[in-house]
Amino acid sequence: MLDPALATGADGRNVSGRTDAGRARCASCAIAPRCLPASLNAEQLRRFEDSVQRCRPLGAGDHLFRVGDPFHAMFAVQSGCFKSYAVDAEGREHVMAFHFAGEIIGVEAIYPDRHVSSCVALAAASTVCVLPYRTLTRLAQEMPPLQAEILRMLSRYVLGSASIAGDFSAEERLAAFLVMVSARLRRPGSGGDLDLAMSRQDIANFLRLAPETVSRILARFQRSGLVKADRKRIELLDPEGLSGIAACMNPYTRYGP
């Protein structure tokens, strides 16, 4: 069952009211091969499913949690896209991360035992599976493959977060962002097409660039034949060319997504 402490979100909405009556069906989930239970056998998968609750779709602008909320669970993105952000004392928003299908949300709340950022859905129909933390840690102790996958995801999260912490040019930052998002989405048959849920302003904020700079560089990439951009839809025409620009800061170039 869903942790009772999750019953009401910081925005006053009833989070538990979003959950489906049944448990999550990981075995039939399209993203199972790149989610936490990817390496579990049939019996382990059944036990994992018994401990996971799937939420009904969240609309764009709906919050999973807000800064300061107590930490009780992590969330596995089943579909859509989410944004983690913080607002400073002067009211400025700082985008901390974007989360896509198969990725985990809430990692940074483990140490302080409360959420240090807010998380909002960006896509119109975004869904998550709720992973009660105490149950997850118990299952991880009992299932070495699950523990290994959790550690792998945590490591990937740290690696991706650290990748933008350097003295890189604006071109390198944007190229790396496009290549890394493409690798993280890796939808079969989608080629190099990206349908981004986040705005260019959010992308610029995340990359620590001005929105005008992102638009200018994207136009330059388009003139160079690297991409084709139409609002939030971006086609990577020359992924190898973008990877070359981003090689100095893209961890996936060396280690894979």
C-alpha cells in the first residue's frame, strides 16, 4: 500500500487519490528493461510489484512534492517528463534536473530526510510509480540484483549531474544536453527526434545560460546541419557531429547511457 504519509501533497492535493487500485504491473510495462526491476527473476518481480503503487496521470503543472516536504518515497517515472527545481530567497528559480521514463526522482532527499527541491510534471500525461523508501531498502537487502540496479541508477544520476559542473562553452553545454537527452530517452524507432516537454527557458536555466543564447546557438546548429528545430521538436540530423562538440563534457561518450 502507499505510505499514508503521502496522502496529502504540499500543494494541498490528495496524492493517494491519484493511485490506481491495483499494484504496478512491471512485467507488462514498456519501460521495464530500463527501470529498477530490469534484472529481477519472476518471483522477485512479483514481490517488487506488491510493494509498488502506480499513480494516475499527472497534468502539466501538477507537483509530486514541494521543497520541505517530508521524505517517504522515491518515484520511478513511467511516462512523461518532470522537472526538479528550487527557488532562492530572491524568488529566482533554479532548474536542478529533468527526469524521463525509467529514471528515479527524489534521490537527493535521502540524506536530509526531506525534499530539498520541488518536482513538477511538464508533460500533459506524466505517470510515476511510488517506491516507499523503507520497503525499497528492505527489498534491496533481500534482492542483490535490485540493490545493484539502485546503486547503478544513483551513480548515473551523480554522473549526469556532475557533467555540467565545469568551465564549458555554451555550444558544448547545449550539444551535450541534446546528445544526453537523446541517449536517456532512447525510444526504439524514434531515430534522432526529440519531442521536448521543457521550454527553452527551462533548458537555458538548467545549462546556466541565457534563453537568448540557447536560441542563438540552436539556430547556429540548424544552419550547420546539425539539427532541425521546430519549437519543442528537435531532430538530431548529425548526432556524431553534436557528440564531437560535446565530447569533453558528455559522460555517455565514455560510459554509455
